[in-house]
Amino acid sequence: MDHADPPTNDDEYTRFFASEPAPAHLASVAAQVEAFVAHQRVVGRRTVLVTSGGTTVPLEANTVRFLDNFSAGTRGATSAEHFLEAGYAVLFLHRQYSLRPFSRHYTHTKDSIFGVLEATAEGQVQVNAEHAAFAHAVLTKHHAAMARKALLQIEFTTVVEYLYLLQAVATRMAESLGANAIYYLAAAVSDFYLPRTRLAEHKIQSAGAKGLDVRLDPVPKFLVPLVRDWAADGFVVSFKLETDPALLDSKSRAALARYGHQLVIANQLSTRKRVVYLVGHGGDAVHDRAENAARADSAPFRALQLPADLEAQGVDIESLMVPELVRMHDAWIATAATAKAADGEVSE
Ligand code: PMT
């Protein structure tokens, strides 16, 4: 997923949307999101958009083959649970069939659901004694989130779908929720794609072929319009994934300098479940993108490490990350209120 960050200008993402078809479910998603965020606004609940999982890059319009990446959606699904626990509403924009909050405990595991269930002599099926307490807790939390209308899950598969949905969701959240929204961009988004104009319509034939050459184009950096336009006033958290730990600091600061948002969470592929780095001014960021960008070099860089004993007990690193983010978001909301009051005084 890495890349020497190419310059992005407005034309690039406008052209991208003009040339790539919108997903068929865009309008129905937009309507669901509008109703969801309107409800959170009425009940006064802070809301986080969690993006999660990998994006595919189809090689054919009637897709048989596609490029993909490693992301299972663990970070996103686990974070979503912790945000719900912290009282947030969660808009979970996730790759189809990747991990989802709560159900993740029973899918994609080496031990299937059959290790959790038992057949009784009376012809019933029940959770066995070993797993009953945990299953009860998971089920209760899931049902509570749904009953409170605090969780909305939206699916994508391709990188094009992801970007259309990201725009639709973020703009509606920003409009309704302003500084009360967090944008937590944990999805592993492809940096390259095959434009619609060069996609084969049908399955690429292999008979007689000596090989397959595919030239991909760069996907524009959508953090530019997201931070500047779509998620205005919100608290934006991007992620930075590297395999070389030596690059984490510099690449994270480069992202802060480029987008002027509030926080980068940097992680290394091999250690991402044990350690992450928080890079940025977080809640102390100012509401001026250019000023945040100018301060990128002096932004704090802090490691959050899951102690080995907690890891052995099955504790998630997200249980450390989310409370940190909630504290930063508290500060961000307070700054936004002060900035608004000051604006009011100036314009009077
Ligand atoms: O799902 P798991 O298996 O649990 O793994 C979690 C994770 C490693 C995927 C997650 O923690 C993570 O790091 N996600 C971001 C991965 C990624 O895309 O990193 P990147 O360095 O390639 O991109 C950096 C940022 O640019 C991302 O926030 C992305 O949203 C953004 N981006 C990417 C491509 C693009 N065209 N436009 C963008 O704005």
C-alpha cells in the first residue's frame, strides 16, 4: 500500500468521480446515514465513522479477478466495539465479509462456532459452559447497541465504492454533527486502481496468452478533500501503515504536514496488534489546517504498547487506543466551542 505521495489537486478527485461509476446502493446508504446521524444529533450522542478492511481493485468489469490486500478488519471491528462502550454511536464502513463488531468473536477464527455450541439430549443447541459467559456478554452488548440505534454498518468491496461511500457518509456526518464527529480511517485503501475506461468488460482470456501486463493508475489522495471539505470541523484520525519501522515517524509527519488534520496512528504490519504510535497534536490541534500542517515537525510522537501479560489474556490494544482518542476528542470539542465563541465575538 505504499507510495511516494504524488501531489493531489482538486481536478484529480473530481475527474476520478466523473469517470468511475457510483455504487448502486449509494442513494439508499445516503438515506440511511441521514436518518442515523439525525438520530444521534437529537439524542446528543457523539459519533465516529470507523472505516475498516481492505479494498479490492477489479481487473474486469464483470469481475472474476481482482487485486486485494491483507487487511482482515480487526482494527476497525475491535475499535468499533470500544467506541460503543465509550458511549459513541458508530458508523461502520467496512469491506464486505471482513470482521464486524461483536460477530468478529465467532467468525474468521481457527476454532469454528462448533467449538462454542453443544447439542443437548433434548434436541436443542446451546452455548457450552466454557463459552457461555463470554457469549452472553457479547450478545448483550450487540443487542444494546442495536436497541439504542447506535450502530450502522455499511459495506463496500472495491476502492471506487469505498471512496464514493466515504464522501457520502462524511459529508452527512459533518453537516449534522460538526466537531462531535470522529473520522477514524483504519481501512487499508488501495493506492492504485484500474480506471473504468481500461477495464476489460468480460473475463480476461488466458488461452494463448504469454502473460498479463496490467498498468494501474494512482488513486488520488482522498484525505485532501476529506479533511478540507467533507469532514469539516470533525476530528480526523488517519492511519499510516509501514513494514519498515524507520519510516513511521517521518511518513506520519509528512501526512500531518500535507493534510493538516489532527492525528495519525502509525503502525507496523508485523507488530500492529501490540504497538501503535500516536503522532500529532490530537485534541490540542487548532481548527486551522494550515497551522496544524506547519506544526507537524514538532507534533508529539507517542508509543502505546500493550503489555505482554494483557496480550496473553486476550486484551486488545484498541482498549488502550480508544480511551486516548476519547480524551483527545473531549479537548477538540472544547476548543471548537471556544473558537466558535471567539468567531461570534469578532463578527458582532
Ligand atoms: O485490518 P487489520 O488486519 O486489523 O489491519 C489494520 C491496518 C494495519 C489496516 C490499520 O491499522 C491501518 O494501518 N490502516 C491504514 C492502512 C493504509 O492504507 O495505510 P497507508 O499508509 O497506505 O495510507 C495512509 C492513509 O491514507 C490512510 O488513512 C488512508 O485512508 C489514506 N488514503 C489511502 C489511499 C488513498 N488513495 N487515499 C487516502 O486518503
